[in-house]
Amino acid sequence: MTMLRRRAWPLMLIAGSICLVLQVAGSQESSAPTQFAAPAAMDLPDYLQSTRDPVSGTVFTRITKPGALGEGIVCGNKYCSHRYSSAQAWNSDQSLLVIVNGCGGMCFFDGRTYVPLFRRDRSSECEWHPRDPNLMICVHDREISTWSPRTDHEDIQFTSTNYRDLQFGPYKGNPSLDGNQIAVRATRKDGQQVVFAYDLKQRQKFPDIDLAQIDGTNNACSISPLGVNILCFQTLEDGTEQAFIFSVDGILRQKWTEHHRPGHGDMTVDTDGSEIYVGISKSDPDKYQVIKRRLSDGKVTSLMKYGEAQHASLRSLSRPGWVFLTYTGNPDQVAKHPDWAPYAREVIALRIDGSGEVRRIIQTRNVPFDYWSETHASPSPDGSQVIWSSNWGVPGGPVYDFVARIDWPREGPSKPTEVLANGLH
């Protein structure tokens, strides 16, 4: 089995590549989403020329290329892509799309036509406000601010001489669903590493949570969707990755001491109103299954059987109930194991209610090479678009970014086998 057994490295702004857009269309050929679909070879389309995926029937267009794209945006030769699966690439009304890996800054595109619009040179960590399409929430050095990419106007919300190295996660933090609360990791004046919640609406800082009280080295912390908990991931010396859930007031509520159970995932509010984390388990009894885990009591529910799932994203904020999964692996190997989840080098959407309902989105044609070539699929707020990356079958070759357009039916089918490979009509 060829799963990548490591944690994600912090995402930096480096050199870049090529972006593509996919548009889901009706396919004359289809296959059930619970059966293995063999990959089909396909040439990389020319720049701005639409073509159709022979497996899913997806129509897609390459919208960027290495070099100058206009409006001060220049992509490098290695990759030019969105940041990460759990990072929101689109603003709340999907008028803007941000690309940060490989374009030498924060590069903004029209969120629907993908025309390059402008570039901003910022060193701070910024995430889209989940409700205000004009704003990003930024954390840098000693400050927390809101920032408008279009006007380049910034409002400082918090600044302090008692803390330094403020970080939004780092790299894996998101605001609460209402955009009011964030979790900030920082180094206090006495040298201790802490995390604290901050309410942007009330401009209120919550008490410090000393990270030295829990074992291991901190990877990242994030506020929960409802803004009432902080989830922190720690790595022990032997590589074990654990999770700890604190209230915003600093009370330790949960300890998930099993390795990576789950990880490489995202948080949302479940149908019963409880906060959950959905990701990939790397511990028994659900090793390499996609699971959801309740923040309040740690209850685990398996959502997808053993397989090659690598990343999970719940950024479709206005279409809660679906997790978008990136699958890696060797298709030839997966095909030999009918008891595994039948997905390899593919992006799918999976209902989180435990029904097993799946929507097949696209085969990625991405082969394992390094962190920067990982697919990292991430949906738009309404789930109508999905951005993901691929080296198009060339290890060490340029990494392209794609965006899939999805037409959701008004009433979904009741059984997984009723959803076709184009999955979207």
C-alpha cells in the first residue's frame, strides 16, 4: 500500500506552476461510485482550450501557465496552486479565488471566470472571512487584523507587546462559522508557547492556554466551528500525533491519544448540532478509514472503509453534510483489493451522515512525488466548485491546479449506487 505516512509541512509561498479549471458535464459513460473506475490516459490540454475527461465526462479548461499571467501575477515553473485542503480558496460569495503557492505572493483571480485580477505582497497568514466577501482575517507577528484584498485596506483588531510570533494555526487554522472567533498560537513574553481565542467582533482576548501542559510539540491549533472549543494537534518524540480539545476558557475537555485518529481533516457541525472533526484515522480499530469524531465526547463513527484517502475538506460551508476527499494510491493496486474503498488518484464527495452516499468528482492523474504535488482538494463555500492539484502523471513535473464545477440535484438519491460517475445530475 502506498499511502503517505507523514504529517503535512507548513505551507510557504514558493515557486509555481499551472492552474486548470474543470466543469462537470453529463457523461455518456458512467460507473457506480462504489465500484473501482480504471484510469484513462489523457494529454494535458492546451492553455485555455476546453476538453473532456474520458472517464467522468468532466469538461475542463487550463486557465494559467508558467510565466506572466498579467496584472502582476507570475507563476513559477514548479507549481502555482491553492494553499491546502482545509483552507478556503474562495471568498464567501465566490467572486474571488486566491492562489498562494508559487506566485510570489497572494494572487487573486475572478472566482467564476478565473481571470487573473491582482496580486498582493503579504507575509501574514490570512484566511477568508466566512461571511464577508470583502475581508480576510490576518495574523502576523504581534497583530490580528482584518484586510480587504481589493482595496488593500487593513484594520488592526489586536496588538500587544506581551506576545510575539502570532500565528493563525499555523497554516491549518480557520475562523468560526460566523467569522467572529479565531484561535491564535503565540509566544508569550515569558517565552512560553500559548494558544488563545480571540473574538474579533467584541475585540476580546480569551485566557492563555499554556501548551507546555500537554505532551509533545505543537503542530497547529484552530477554533471550532461554533467558536466554543480550540482543537490542538501535538506530535510526540516517537511520531505519534495526538489531539487535545480545550474550551475557549482553557478547560481541557478531550484527549485523543491514539495516533492520528483522525488527522489531515477539517471541522464542521454535524446534523445533530454537535461539532465534529472529519479525517483519516491511522490507528486501530479503524485504521486508514475516513472517520468523524465528536469534539464533546470523542465518539467515533466510520464513514468510509479502509482505503487510500489522504486529505479531507469541509470548506463547503453552506453545503454542510458533505466531506470532500482526496484519494492517492496506485490504481493497479487498489483494483486488486475489492474490500478497500474503490478510489485511487481521485476526488470524491461523501455524505457525513454515515449513509455512504458518494459523488464521484474527478480522477486526478496525480502520482506521488513530494508535498507540493499533493492534490489537496478543497471545495467552494456552496460546494459548486472544487479546487485541486496534480502533476499530471509526471513525478517531479509541473503541478497544475484544477477547479471542478458541480451541479447538485435538488433531491439527492437515497442509495450510493444511484449516483453515477459524473455524479452530479
